[in-house]
Amino acid sequence: MGSKEKNVEWPLGRPGGILLTVLYLPTVLAVFVKRSGFNFLPSNEWTSMAGLPALAVGLVSAALPVWLILRSKGETDGVKKGFGLLLAPVAGYFLGKHLVIIAVPMLFALIAGHQVLSFTVVDPYGRGDSKCPTPVQVEGVPMIFDEICRVRDDIRRELGPGWRIAVAGRGTSLGVFADSLRRID
């Protein structure tokens, strides 16, 4: 008996799969690191400066999977292909944009030494969840990465919306893994 499975041929072959993995894996790992409880914050300066390159990478990474889906020679029913064509650009854009804004500074922060960055508090009294208890939300940082988790209540009580804080930890001027924070007078 023969196998009824048909091989799906990618337009770029194995290099296309490697390209997608290299492009998206660092961002997936960065999100996993954040959801694992590590407090990484990209700097506001980096987020502003990298906005245009992040947009360009996001648009290219949104178009790439769509192009690969449209050019694939495998037999896929219309519903699956349609769902892929709707989901792929959104996921591709998110992963590509966050590659520039989050994954690159996170990599440098892992390698570099100590850094202190300043941020503006948006909400010091967030409810949090099991992955991020007692968060302090900061301004100008992409969603998911805009909270500092496990901040002591005595520190949160001293903060208010619009107040400036200094966040210290392992990192560079591009971003920091937050170890501590204090209010800036």
C-alpha cells in the first residue's frame, strides 16, 4: 500500500524554510523569555529610532509567508489556504516587527553588562496574572514588553501615572533586563 500523503513543495525549497525559521525564531524566543517571567524592557529611544526599520521588516515578513502560501504547489483546500492567507500576514508582521524592536536589543542585553534606563509610568497598580504578578506598566514600549513584573507593593505605592522611574539591570542602551527600579524625583 502506498502513502496517500502528498509532499508540499515550497517555492524556495529548504532555504525558504530556513529563512522563515531564522527570521521568526528569535522573536518567538523573546516572547517566550518574557512570558517565562524575565523583565525585559527595550528602551524608549530604541523603540522610537527603530520604528521605521521595524515597519519595513514587519511588512516584508508579512508578505513572505503570503507569497510562500500562494506559490506552494501542494494541494490545500480553499478554507485552509484562505485561513493561512488571513493569519500569515498578521503573524508575520508581528514577528518581523518585534524581531527589530525586541529580539535584537534582548540579544545585546544578554551579552552586555549593567545599564540604567528611565521610563514613564502608565499604570503602577495593574492587576497582573500568574505569569506577571504586581506589574508596573510603562509608556512607549510595545505591548507584552511594557510591564515590569513582581514589583514590591511598597514601591508601587510610591508611584503614580506619569511619574519617571529608573530601571536597572543587565543590558545596554537598547534595552534592559530589569532587576530593580526606583522613582526619579
